[in-house]
Amino acid sequence: MALSFSLRKFPVSGEIKGQCGLPFGCVVQPFAQFDKLPLDTPLRSNLDSVARCSECYAYINKYCLFERGGWVCSLCGNYNDYHRLFHNKYVRESTRSKLPELQDSIVEIKCSAKGMLLEAEEAGDPEEKAAAIPDNVELVGRPVYVAVVDLACGEEFLELVKSSLLAALEALPPVALFGIISFCDKIGLHDVQGKVPIVKYVPLVSAAEGQSPTRLELKDALALEDLLAPVGQFKDSMYAALEALEPMNADGAAAGGRGKRGFGGTIQAVLRYLSGLAAMERVGQLLDPEEAASLAGPTQGSAENGGPEPSFMIGYTGARVMCFLAGAPNHGPGRVERASIPSGSHGRPRKLSASDAATALGCDPSFPYNPATASSPSRPPPSQPAEDQVAVDLGGMSIGGGSEPHPADVVVDPRCALFYADAAAAAAALGIAVDLYAISNEVIGLECLEPLASSSGGQLCWYPGPEGAALPQDVYRRLATHQARSCRLRLRTSPEFKVQRGFGHLVEDQQYENLYHVVSCGAHDCVAFDFEFASSAGFLDHDDCPPTLQLAFQYTALLPHKPPAADQDSPQAPKWLRMERRMRIHTVQVAVARGPKDLYAYADTDAVLSLLMHKVVRASQEDGVEEARLLLQDWLVVLLAHYNANLYPGRIDEADMVFEACPALQPLPRLVYVMLQSPLLANDQSRRQHHPDLRCFLQNLWALLPPADLARAVYPVLSSWSSPEQPAYPKHSLSRAALLAASEPIFLLDSFTSLIVYYTEDCPADIPCPPSQSSKLRQTINHLRQNRIVAPQVKVIRAGVDDASPFTDHLIEEADAQTSGPAESGLGTFVQFLDNVEKEVKSFLQSR
């Protein structure tokens, strides 16, 4: 777990916070790699034995005070008696020094399987439920993956998807269940468990919302257990099924053109299909002795450790659905196209809860062991203008699979966005994460489809075309890394401050305050929280008790049994993975700053940028992009005005516009300038220079990025090299003047999603181009490509020979640096932008 505060010292009061002008909050990376305890390390401590405060329910931690008869909570100050259940072990100091929850600020603890089962079962008598579950029960499960492939596509798209799914099969464990579903105007269910793979087709219907999307239920066409096959046993058949995929037109014949793309109806039908997972996997049943005997290695409490043999019960793992789209949905429910709104449909459409959405789609949301039953995503629902229509500027590009292009201002049925938001809520209720991979240079309508990924715990990736797309690498990385499942995140704070709102791919709980749900969480995924003071006094009245924050992240991990079998591909290998519920607890105490100058010195620019990004995205969703642009510009003016008023009182004519006295804040003006020019906040003039789906993709990607990665994505890092073996300068400004001043022959630009090696026109002919695989430059590139949420595309450009625009378009600090930059954005060069900001700052200071 990684935690970054925008202010590494907290303001002593709301008044001081207002005087500094910086956001007050944090960015959390809940499932970040825990170096002290790798994920596959067996846990000995059990959450049931960790003491909790009787007042605020915070977990005991290293900052608590220990007295003779009890301990004092570090968050709320409540006194807790040792004689309460499980508290006796904290009496002796010699014992406390050995307890992990009291030694480190971050601790990972195992939750009991029985407690997890009891927590999931809401109905029934608690004593009867507890008696029905063995004390030594251990949960097992198998991960489930389903590929949903668009066949209304071209050959290049399909070849790229095939390569990606072949990589996916290599990333999955042998025990994983994998299914292939294709679609166009009908759904194809691929059975790979026979001698020869076969496909059973189910036609999609163009029925009104609320009716079945297919003429036949998918489970009646092919049983779910026949679709989902173990990877280790049927990998060759899966290869054959993937190779047999061909593009289809509306009539079902192979075709290179586009046809009907019924994606919305397919998602509806697939969710209804997968609602039978619990019954198929016999969730809640004990494994028979033969299956239990195949599980390798003793577990805690086994006979070898002096305890009874464990009982293995099948748990619910949910599923991950990977959707591959070649264009905009244009058929059936959820189609993204120009639409006439039926009469009588005026007014804001109803927003369904997770369980209601699942029921509306014909799914059963009441699965055990699934905590993701909450109201709605933390971001606002799509705004609905009068008359239920929304105009989307698509820059003159066509949408959907029709032959006639739509005009620049395309009217999209607002129910389309709500359709996918409700589908995402249903997926979350079922514990299903939906990844959306869109590969097309034409408009897909990601703004409508995006909730399907973000609200279900999935990932949205967009590629402008098959050529050069890193789709196989991205799919492999997503599946090869551990994912936390059925996650809960709780924030507790000392009483002087509280969480105001959460940002990111979160679902807020309906019942409990400051409790959030995430269906699936990767190691790189981040969320953010904004703080506010509970009273005007702030921390003034509690000098002896520093501000304290505790994050509790509970999740389920699927782990192999230890020690593994000699050969997992053999028939004797275990057919199940170990399901372990864990709690990761991070408790932090923060010092207090009593003045703005101290706050400026302890600001974290990357975390500030992350909070700013989330806030302006929220503002653009609620009030429009222009309002969000004004909000960001005004924030920079107010920050500089407060900074000058606090550090240089009375000095107006010579305002400091570059934070000379505070190096920590010096990157902020450039970051704001570049963000205003980014597709995320592109105005009406510059928006036409970007692909219409790019903004939605960046909005989704940037919301997940850790602060340091976000800073790199917003303001790319430009370094220079004297040769492929000799780095010169680690960071230049993004301007042509910087290139001329450096006079180096090679530049490396890292924009997070791309890595560009640029050879200048003056580069000596004896310097190899491209750099060799053994060179230091290439090793640097390979190192930068590792451990990113998306694989950056590598390009090598030689000035005067290749098209240099992919490199020069990033030089955005000068008016002639790019064709779609300052001139269209209205900001001018960076120097001009600072001059305009300086005028507003002086005007602000004079008006005080």
C-alpha cells in the first residue's frame, strides 16, 4: 500500500489551509507491492485476534498509548480495557514487541474463511449459520476469464486480437477457466471441450429495453460448464478456436467490411449467462475427499501442525470479461448512434442501484462472498439536458458501422450512457470486472461505454488502429499480475478532519460512511480522497495528538497451494487455487504546519497534480469543459497570489511567478499549462485536432495512475544523450529552444504511453540508428517499459528522414511547437501564459 499526501504536513486549521491555496487530500495505491511481505508469503496473524477500538473501531497500531489497565486509541483517544476479548496479549511489553500490528505502520493480516462466509450470508440465524460452517474451513476457487470478440471487423483487427488472446492463455494459470464468445448481429458460443471446437450461434434481437437481448437464453444454447474450460487441459483446442475466427458481416458470411455490431445486447446476454457461475462451481459446497486430497501442501492448522485436517469449501471468485471492439455499437440496445427519442421519454432516466441493475438484466445478484453491493460510482452520473438529448462534437468523423457519415454534431441517445452504467452496476453486483479494449481510428463512443469498465473494476484501453498497437503486451500484463478481488477500502481519521469525497474507480457503500468497494484492483491502480476540517479549530486544541489516518484495505487473493505439485499440468495437479481473504492496514501520523510557508515547503507536487486532475475531471463532467478550464486557471492565479502575499507581503510589482523560494512547487505552472492544452481539457477549437475517443481514454487512464506516473503523462520527460552509450542531461523543458541549447545528437522523450528516440539532423553518421539492443539507451528504454499499467509504444525518428511530428507535437511550450497547441487553445506560449497569469495575480493582490 502506497500513500501520498498533497501536504506532507497538515495545515493546523482551515484558515491556514485557505491561506496556502493548495489542495488538502491524499492519493492511495491500495494494492501496491508490499516489499516486506510478498503476496505469496503465508500469513500467520489472524484478523480476529487484532484488537479494535470500542469507540471508532480503528485497529490497534504502533501509535496507540499503552497503560497498565488498557490502551488508548491513536485516532479518537478512547480508552480500551485489556480485559476485553483478544486484548490480553497486549498487557506485557515483551509480548507487544513481537506483534506485527504494533511494529510497522503497514501490516497485512489474514481474515478467517469462516468469518468471511458468515459476513457474506446476510439472512438466517447467526448461531445456526456459524454451526453449519466447520471451524477449520479453507476456501478454494478457480479464476474465470471470458473473451468477447467483435467480428464486425477487418482482418488486421482480428489478427491483433488473436495474438492478444494467445498471449492471454500464456499468462493464465492452468486451473483458470477460459471461454470464447464472438458477436456481430448474433452471439457465437465456442465449445472447445469436444474433439473439434464448434460454435453455437444465438441471434440478437432489436427489442426494446427490458426484454431479452436474444431469442434464446445462452445457457440453453450451450451450458456454461461447456463454454468455460480449464486452460491447462484445453489450451490446444483454444488455440484452434481462436485461429478459426473470421470477420463476419450482417448475413454471417466472411467479409472484410463492417456489419452490425450488437455489443450492448451481447453484454446483457453475457452477464445473464455468467450469473450461473455460482451454481456451476458449486459455491458453498465442500470438496469431496478425492478433490481435497489433490490439493498440495499443508495449510495452517492441518494435521501436520497439530490441528485437524482442513475442510475445503468452494468460494465465489467472480469473473473477468475482456471485450474487444472494432467500432461503435450500432445494433440493438446500447447502440451509439444518432437516435430519435420516443415521445413520452422526457425527463431524467432512472439510475439503478447495483442489485436493481442486475435484476433488470435478468441476473441473480445475491451471490455469497461478494461485498460489492453499493449504490453508484463515486463519479456523478451522466448529466441529462432537457429533452433527453446530448450533442457530442465528433469532429466530423463518422460513427457506427453505417455507410453514411454523420455530421460533426451527432445526437446521441442519453439512455446509451445510462444503459452501460446500469450494465456496469449489474456486473459489479455479480463480482464481474469488464475490461474494454477498443481498436479503431473511427469513433467508437467511449464516453458512453466508459462506465462499463471504470464502474466494474475493469480497464479501458484505446488504440487508434491495429498498426503498432501494444494490445498483446497490455493483455498479458493485465492477466499475469495479481489482482485483488472483492475489495473494500475504509478510511478512518482523527476527529479534527474527515474525508469530503473520493475520486477514482470507487463505488461508495450505501450504509457505512467512508467505506468504498472495488470489484478488482491492480498493483498500479490508485484512488484519491479530499479532506476537510470538521471544525474551524482544526488541530489547534490537540497539540499533543498528531493528526492520524488509518486505511484498511480488505481483499481476496487467489494463490497456489504450497508447496506446489511437481507438475501442475499432470492429471494429479490441484484443480483449485487457494482463496485467501486479507486485510492490509496502514496507519499514519502527520506533523502539523502552523503557517503557509511551512506548508509550501512540504507540498508534494505529484500528489497535488493528481488531486487537481480528479477535481477538474469532476468539474468537466458536472459543469462542462470550459468551466473546468476556468477552474484550473483560476486555481493557479489564486495559488500564486496567496504564495506572494504570504512570502512577500506588500510586494506587488515584482511578483514571483515561478516559486523561486519553494522548489517543491516550481513544476506546477508548467503542469497546469500543459494540462490546459491536453485532450482532457481541450476547448472547442483544439478539440477537433484530437480523436474524439482520446479524451475519454486519457480520463480513464489518468484516474488510475500513481502520482509520479501521472506527472510524466501530463508533462513528458525529455532527456538528451551524447551517444547511445552516454546520457547527457536528464531533463529538458519541452521547447525547441531547449533542443538547440542542448546541442546533443539524441533525445529520448517519455510520455508514459510512448517512448520516442529522436535523432537530430546534426547527428553524426557514425552513431548507430536505431540504437543496438545492447546499448545503454536501449536498456533504459526496456527498463522504462517494465511495470507500467500500459505498454508504451517505442518509436525511433531521424530528423529529415522520418515524419518528426510524433516528437515535435510534444514540444508545446512554444507557439510553433505543434499545429494543435497554443494557437487553438488560446494560451499562447508558456512565457505568454505566465505573463497573462502574472497580470491576473497582480490584479488579485491589488484588490485585497
